[in-house]
Amino acid sequence: MASIISVTITHDSGGSDRRLHYSIVLEDNDNVQSTHEIGPIVADAGFDASAHANKKAQQLLTGAANDEDNQIIERVESEDSLTITLNPKWSTSKRIAKKLIRYMMRERDPRIVVALEPLIDYLRANYNANQLANWLDITTQQVLKMNRRINAILDDVGTVKAQMALFDAEQEEIEDD
């Protein structure tokens, strides 16, 4: 799991008008470390630099997970939804799957269901309707309604995929002015 490896105050000028610098090392889910240099931060003599540095480290870690979650929708168009979900870099599989399924529930475009088909198959194999409702923080009725919509789209998935391929083949490059 992504974590904070170290938080180091690399410079503290001391005195009443302190200047602080921090070095924060984060590690992602692939065990790749990244260093973030923070500063200068100007503070008074009573400022708790250690607490502030740790708070900043947590903000960086949370921000990396949120950034990954926010970019996940765009990635589904070009990558396998199950692979994306099961291999997060900063976030967790549950957060990503939850975001994708909730996105699918809000949007009307059947292409989203087709793109999420591997993830949907995985969830169907591992969760019943009640478990999925609890996991997504929705009602069982909403899960059943979602399931009917998914079934209707996936029952006709061959036609949808053929139409999408035809559209992509005929799509022209249109440039912005």
C-alpha cells in the first residue's frame, strides 16, 4: 500500500522568523519512491514544524491517490478496466472500482458499460447484490436496477461493439481553431 516513508526537516533557521524546508519521501504501491521538497515555509518561534511536515506528507499522499482516482475515467478508454482497478499506483482497488461503477451509474452512454465489462464480470463473480450494495454505499434496489441496465447493454454487446468500431473507422480529425 502507498505510504509515507520519511519526513525530514532539512533546514530550520530557528529564531522568531524561522525558515523551514522539508524533505518527504513517499512510496507508491509498486514500491517506487518519490521525494518531495517543501519550502521555504516562514513560521514563528512556536510553530510545530514536525506536526506540519507530517500533515503535509499526508496531504501529498492523499493528493496522489485523488489524482489517480480523477484520471481513472480517461484511462478506461484505452486500458483494461480490471487491470486498472487491480493495479493502482497510489489509490486502492476498492476506491477505483467504486469510482468507475458510480461513474457508470451516472452516465447514460452504453460504451462505458462495454469498457467496464471486465470489471463488471469480476464483481459479478466475487460479490452478490447485497455485498455490492454495501460496498458501493447504495441500496440493493439500485444494484438490481444497475444490473438490469448492464444486462440489457451486454446482451447486445456485439452490436454495440460493431457500431463503435464503425464510428471510430469513419471518425475524421477535426482541429480546433
